[in-house]
Amino acid sequence: MDSIFIKIFATALAFSQVTTRPDGVKTEFDAVRDRSEVAELLSAGCAHMRKAFDIEDINLDDLIATAMDDKEALSSEIKALKGLNLADLHVAYRQFCKVEKIEESPVDLGQVIDFYNNAVKDLPDAVQLKHLRLPGTSVVLDSKSERVAEIYLPNNRRIWVKLADIPEAVRNAFIAAEDKRFFQHAGIDERGLVRAFIGNFAHPGRPQGGSTITQQVAKNLLVGNDITYERKLREMIVASRMERVLTKAEILELYLNSIYLGRGAWGIEMAARSYFGKPAKALSAVEGALLAGLAKGPNYFNPDHHPERARERLAYVLGRMQDGAMIDAAAGQAVLPQLVEYRPTRRDFGFHFVDHIAREAKAVAGLDTLTDSSYTVRSTVNSALQRVVEATLQEGLARYELNTGRYKFEGPEANISDAVRQIGADLRATEPVWLVALKATRLPLYDVHWESAVVLEYTRGKRGDAIKVGLADGSILPLNTWNATIRRGLKPYDVVYVQVREAKGKQAAGADLRVRPTVQGAALVLENETGRVLAMAGGFSYPASQLNRVAQSLRQPGSTLKPLTYLAALRKGLQPNTLVMDEPITLAPIGTTVSAQRGFWSPRNYDGGASGAITLRRALENSRNLATAQLLATGLDDSAERGLDRVCELAMEAQLYKECMRYYPFVLGAQTVRLVDLAAFYAAIANEGARPQPHAIETIEQDGRAIYRHDPHAVDWIGSADRASFYQLKSMLQGVLARGTAHAVKHLSPYVGGKTGTTDNWADAWFVGFTNDVTVAIWVGYDNGDGGRRTLGQGQTGAKVALPMFEPIVQAAWGLHAPKTALNGPSREAMRQLVALSIDPYTGNPAPAGSGRAFTEYLKRDPSGRIDDTQFRIVSRGESHAYRGGYDEDDGPFQQWSNDNRLYGDARPPFPFPTWRHGPREYPSWRGYPDDEDRLPRPPSRVDPDYFWRRLN
């Protein structure tokens, strides 16, 4: 027996059951014992179908006789009959429909039963559709209520609408177009099948299916879209069962919310907004009829590309509505209604941020996913600032690899030769074909903010090869490729990323090639007072890696954690001008006796030397490791161990850690931390101790009402440290820019405080800085997801790698969020405990105001109201000696530390190195070529000393 015969009669068996005994449909028959039952069912189904033909006034026997007169012509014209032996089909018709006795039946019922049993095995339960709410589309808005993104599952871009909110005329339009007898049939419309059958005979071109709305819901939501007999079998049975567990209204609501109608819209509500810019409840009868006509084929009847087809389909639907007395003739004029312009959204920024939104919604509002329904999420992001932050990070990472020679060009992003040829054959093109092709190209890294450029000319000359590229604005510029190997690897119509270099003086405009970096980074802009996340870049590019390194990753913070120790000292009552010894120190392991021979901690400064007695201010400004260790041991409590406890208590109160590892290198940034938590701590410094709660969501709304609202008063005071201590620390961090490791941007010091950081062997580079209004945190490093330990390279410190990205971001924050203002002085509360005194910042001694290096320091009062003089509390006046100053971390005169230096004294880090899983434009104001520094005489390479220590063996 032919396989197609088996499938046809298995389908007929399903049809016979759902039409003759819908309450007793069997999904399994015995291939031997149940043959006679199956034959009876097939006969009953045929008899039922003959009645449908009679109702439609069609003589089935005459029709079949006519068809048998020219079997070959019929089977060649009608796709559904191709491959069928019509003679055998006629014999089967006589056997089951005419109930004639056939000696040799062409139908093997055993094979039919086997196919049927396998096809309907494990049918989905129609009950699950009861009260089903299909996945929806949520909208994320920025801080100005502009749309940032839509969040939806593939093939589910919809907004659910209740049936009661859909005008009756619109509902009737879909019923007229798709299922005229929807309210009469029980899931399968025999008369509809007859009409489709006859239509396919009369008009063999575009086949008709005859599926009811119920069947379409079963197909869309339960049994799938496979074009197979198996699917049709399952669809019929499930549709029949749906009619017994769902009301007609429930089925119609599911249908109108699940159907695809083109323009990327699933469901009537999204389609109404997409085509007409209005909700479904505002649709007219004609607008509803246009959408109903699209259900049959949204691409074929697309009014954007095929307006004549759409008009014909609209006339058909309106005609059906008039036939059913659903509208009058006056309302049924087939004139295409006015459509809104369709611009498919192509988001090119904020992907890590939107991912973070989804995770935060789950954490704070209990929403497992934002696609469960349609929500409006009002976020904190400043879209313009977000673009700048992403562009700055991308450019900074690429420039780091260019400057260090680590860039690796692995080929163009795309080649558009084929597209150019196809467009060239279209004589309607009004722009250069390469430009049309370039504009239509969506590159794999769709969130990279460099310009895309296509190679147009490749010439060879005495001065070397030259390449010209075309940009999306139509301009053509020479391409700088950095080396000949890259130039030789490019060919016509390759697409690459470039950074446009404007003409300046005698230097002509050009395009500098940009290469995807392998190094990663992260950047965050946090509003100090509220904790609003104004911008967040979780990596170089979201398509390349979905990991958000701002909130999902842990890295060693290095010297960016040192302010904790100095805050603990200020809280203890020490002053910024208190002297501490910057000299070698060795601390025994915690909890061991002095007789132990291993595990002693002997930190070292970057230069390998010591500066003697220096002030706490200068120690922090220049990131002196020995001074920090000495402060831990002698300035915070009666022992180093208890001093460490004080720092750990403060770290946990600042919510940097849930648990502090009691290990002395902790004070130099050995324990890993999240960037977002570190930024919140620095925001607390700017706020004199008020730690904001970082958040990306202001409100979440559903159906116009707020179901979550962020508490605007969610601020935690780091209460164990007073406001005066925080202000003193803030002033000391301002000095990091004025005189310390970040003095490369000293021009910002009146407005910014911050700290550089670099970890063991330059694995991580940091800069965290704050203004009155925002905190900006930047990290650069390698993921090392393969278990390796690739570092940034010798001398690649926080000041050299991360700090250059800070200025473009903070300048953008001043321009786009809050104006540039000088850092605030102490608050009224802090000032009650402080006295302003002119001192020498290098020695800590009082100095006449306006003389030499005189600097206004704020010192705490003692209980009597006088200055609490702690300058010589740790180091006696007799022990102190002349200050030997200098920069330690990044740009100082100290000689370079040898390459064999290790923090820990052996090859093992104290904690496992973190491994990570991989996953209009504005540009930063970078100046000159990426390799300008290489063209000028440079001082010897410098190494960030941010936190170096050793263990003694």
C-alpha cells in the first residue's frame, strides 16, 4: 500500500471520529482486532461527509465520475492529488462510502492503524489553554520616557488584549475571512472542507486549507506548524477537544492574540499599533478587515509591498462581511486605509543594560521573566550617556591593544560583493550600489559604535599600497590599516570598522581601521544621591559576550580598595596629616605562633624602596603599600589582626562583601569584588557616608498600573564612620588627581576625586572617580575563561589603561546629566567636627596660607573644640625624618621593579583567579593616532605598584 494512501486514510480515521463521536475519540487501536471497528468508523465518516456535500448542493458521485474521466490531467493540476493513484482511491471510495464489497481492497487497515497510533501518541492537553496568557512584549523606557528596547520571545512580539476590548466589527472581520461558521461547528467544519475541496478543483493555483479558527489555534499553540499528515491528525483531535473545554469567546481571544499579521506583529493589538498607530479598541471596520485579510498570508497580501493584492483581499473580506450582514454597503468600501510608516527597530546600544533590567525585575519585583506579560519598565538609563559610555569603552579597549601591539586582525566583518551585484542589476537604485548595500548590511557586532566602511579602491604605488573606503554617509576616505599584512588581506567590498579622523591643519581626514579587541572591560555611571544607573557597559560588545562584567563578575580591586583602610584610620581618630612609616614590615600569619616558618606577609612598594615617615594623605594619594600595611598594624587597633577586623567590618557595612576573608593582603585589594558594589562605595564617599542602592528600574507597570516602584529613600548610611571622616577621605581622594597616581588628569582635580588600581602582574586595571553628582567606575582586563592568566602586560596600570577613558565619560556626564561644579566642601554636619587649617601636604606641618605648597586641610576637633593633633600619634616626632616624596604607582621617578616580582612570594595566588563565562552616534574625544605615544620619546615603562606583597619562605 502506498504511503500516501496510509496517511490519507489515517487522517480520514481522525476526521471520522471527531465528526461522528467527538466525545469518544480513541487514540490507539489494535492493528488486528480493531480492523472492523476502523472500517465502520471510516464508513460513518464518509456518510457524514456526504451529508455536507448534499448541504452544499453538490453531487459527490457525479463529481467523482467527472474526475475519473481525465485522471492524469486532474492529478497534474492539483498539488494535493499529485502522486495519488486515483483508480485505487475510487475503489476505496466504493468500499467505505458506497459500502460495496471489494475483493482486493487497496487499503491495508493494519498499516493505517499503525500510522494513526504513532501520529496521535502523547497528544497535548487542551485544558492547558484554559486561562492561558501568551508571552507578551515589554517596553523599556529611559529616564526621559523614550523607548530603549522591546523585550519579547522569538515569534511572540505581542501585547495581549481582552476580547471585550476588540470592537465587534473587527472580530466579525476575522470570522468572515477565516471561519464563517465559527459559532456553528464543533472544531471541524465539514462544509468548509467541502468548499475548500471544490475550490481546489475549480482553481488549482493557490490551495485552500479549510482549517477552522479552532484548528488554527491548535496548530499555533499546541501541535506546531509542520506541514505533515501527522500534524493534521493531531490538530483535528486537539481542536475537537478544545471545543469541549473552552468557550467560543475564549478560543477567539486566543486566536486574535496569537495570529501573525506581518510587520513583526503577533496578535491584533500589536498589529493595530504597527499598521495604524492605535490600539485595537480604536480600529474601524475597514482597518479590522485589512488586518483580517492578512491572516491568510501576511507576506503575500502585505500592503507595503503588494498594495493591489491587499486591496483585493480587503474587498473579499468586506464582501463576506456584507454577505453575513455584519456591515452595510456604505461601510464596506474597499479603500485601503491610511497606514503609519513602518520602520523596523534596530537597536544598537544598551544590550547589557536591558539584560540587567530583566535580572533586576526578577530580584526586586518577583517577575521570573518580562515576557510573561506586557510590562512597561521605566528605567534609570540616560540613553545619550549610555551611547557615550559604550563608545568610549570600545575605543579605549581597541586603543590599548593598538598601543601595546596586541591587536590581532582576523579578517573583515563582512563582504558585500553579492549584494552589490544584485543591487547593481536593479536600475531603480538612485545611490551608488556600494552605498545601498552598505546601509542594508547588519554587522555581527551590532552594538559597536564605530563606523562601518567598505573597501572600494586598492592601488599599489611606489610609496606602498593605498586603500580607500566608503562610509554610510557617502564619503570616501583613505584607510589607515596599521601594517602591510592587514592591507594585503583586504579585498574589494570587504566591510570593516573604522574610526573617522577629522581633517586638522595639514593632516587630511582619514579612516583608521578598528580591530575587535580580545581584552575586555566594563564601565558604570551611577548617580550618587539616588543610586540610579545612568549608563552601564558590561563588556566590549554584547553579541560577542553576554556576560555583564559590571554586575555578574568578581575581580580583584587592587588599590581601589585602599580607601577602606584609610577610612578606618580616620574613624579611629587619625587625621590626614597623621604620619605613618612607609618602611618594610613583616606580619605573621593570622592565628599562628611566631615560630612558624611559612606564610609571613612582607608587602613591597612598587619601587622596592621606602619613603620613611609620610602623611596618610600622601600614602593614599601615591598608593604606598608599605604605609598601608604599617597603618593596618599600628594605627587601627592594638594588633594587625584586630586592625584587619576593623577594616573587614567596615567593608561589610559598606556592602562590598557579605563575608570578609581574614587575610592581610585583603587591605591591598586581594579579595574579589563586583564593580557595581565598588562604585556604590565611592558614591557613599561623595555623599559623606550615605550609600545609595544601585538600581536600574524606577517602576514596572502592567495595564497602566504600577506593580513595582523603587523606594526613593533606599539609602544606607555607613554609620560606623562619621560624616567628617568621609569628607576627609573624599578630600584625600581629590588629591589622588591633584598630586597622586591620577595626576595625568590633574586639571579635573577641583571637580573629581578618585583612585587608580592595578592588581598582581597587571591582571586588572581600574579607575573609580566621583563628582558631586555621579560616580564613574572603569575596569579593564582579560576574561581568562579558559583558566589561563593573561595579564595586561608590564606597565599597563590603572592610570595608563582605565584612567584615559574616565575623562570622556565624565565630560559627557557633565554635558548630558548634571553640570560641572567644583567638589562640595564639608556639609554642615561634618563641619561641626572639623577645622580648616593651612598645612604642607607633603610634611603635614602647618604652613602659612598662600605660601609654597600650602594646602587647606580639614582636621577634626577634640572634645574641647580644638584641633585634635594626631600628627605624631603613630610615628613620634623623634622618629620622623625628612619626607622623601614621589609617585609610587604609575608615573613617578622611582626605578622600575624587576620582572620577577610576585605579590605573594610563590606562584600560587591566595584565592582562585576568577574565571568568567563567555558568552545617532556620539564618540569620545580621543586625540591623534593610537600610536602617537610610540612616535615620541618615552620614559621607561612603569609598573603600577597598587598592591604588591610577598610571603617569606
